[in-house]
Amino acid sequence: MRLAVIGLGICGTQQLSLEGRNRLLQSKKIGCLPIVPSTLCESLGELGIPPIEDLGTLYQDGDVDEVNYQRLFDKVIADCCKYENVALLVPGHPRIGVTLVQWLEARKQELQIELEVFPGISSFDTMINDLSRDPLERGSVLVDANRLLLFEYQIEPLLDYYIYHVCSIGTPRVYFKNASTENRLHILKKYLLRFYQPSKQVFLVTSPCEPQSNAQFFEARLEQMETLLDYVHFGTTLYIPSITPKQLNKEYLSILRGIS
């Protein structure tokens, strides 16, 4: 059995790679994870790709996240058994925050699946473009909000932080219709205040998911971060820009300048 997981990018077929398109054309059955533009099927048809099955009905609002993913996992495996050559379209990049892909990777040998993963443009790619930010200039950290709090990762304020999944802080359930439900954003704020001043500016960033639309930015002081809750949804990421370094290694600077 062959299964190709293909990154769709953030903006519908506008960011689908030629590599991904070619693999879709080889597939006997195509499924798509939910939270995709409503015009996706039509746009894919214009590229010569046969009709897809939207798996959105398996991802139910208010259900436990793992239960939702188990339904998706079971469906994909059933399709593999029936059609032998299956493709699964995933918004963004399949390796960034997609639990289903991690499960498939862990069980591919047991299930005798030839798994291929094709990269796509991720929200990180689009965000650094929206922010006009070079991720290497100050350094960048991508982290899941719940893992940050669970493992109490130490934050280095000299680096840019992109905190994912602020839509479901402190809850195992998925509320994609209203991400403020059971969202304990205040716990994240309390933790961040260990490392930043209360006046630190933080930003919610949402890259456009439709052609000709614009990125959205919402800003607040860290001490007032709960005011951003009404703008949180499944497409938002919390961006915290780095602080300016106050010291440097002068000896190493001399080496970089070629001064002996």
C-alpha cells in the first residue's frame, strides 16, 4: 500500500508544489484534512486533479483532539486497504504540528504502508514573510503552547518566538468554531512573565488563506494578553519578537572581522 501525505500550503492551490501535484495525479483516492478554502475542489479540478474527499466531518467541534485524529487515522488506513494508492492533502507543511502524520510515521512498518511525505509551504514560511523577518537574523524558536507549559521550556528572550496552537491552551478538546472556549490563555501569560517584562509587546499573526487577502496582526502588552483571546482561532500564532542584545563577545567579533 502506498500513502502520500502532501503539503498543500496555506493559500489553497496557490502554494501546491509541482511535485505534490504530480503525486496527486498518480493517486487512486485523495482525501483532505479539514480547514481548507471552500474553493479547493474547484481549484484542484482546474489543475487536472480528480475529485477529493473532504474529511472535515470526521473532525468534530468540541471533541477530544486525539479522538478526532483517531477517526482520521482509521479512515486513511481503511482507504489505503481499499485503494492501495492513496494521497492525503494536509494544509501547510505535513511535518509541522500534524499529529496524524506522526502517528502514520510511527506505525508505517506495522501497517505495511509505503509512506511518502511531500513538503509544503508552512505557516512559519508565510509568517516570516508577512512580518518581513529573517528567521536567522535574531534566531527563531517554534514551539507548541501546551508543550511549552507542560515541560516548562526555558525561554531565551534574545530569540524570536513563534508559539503555535494558542487556540487550545490547557484543554484536550478542539473548539474550532470558537477557540476562546476553555482556552486558558492566562496560564501562558503567567508563564511568559517569568522571562519578559509586563510591557513586552506580543502579536497574534494570521497569514492569508485566500488569494488577494491580507495578513492580520493583533498586538497587546504581555500583561494584557487576554485581550487578544477574541482574535484567536486555528490559524493564529503568537509571535514574540526578540529583545536587543546588550552584550557581545568582543574576542569573537575580532575573529569575524579578521583582526588577529
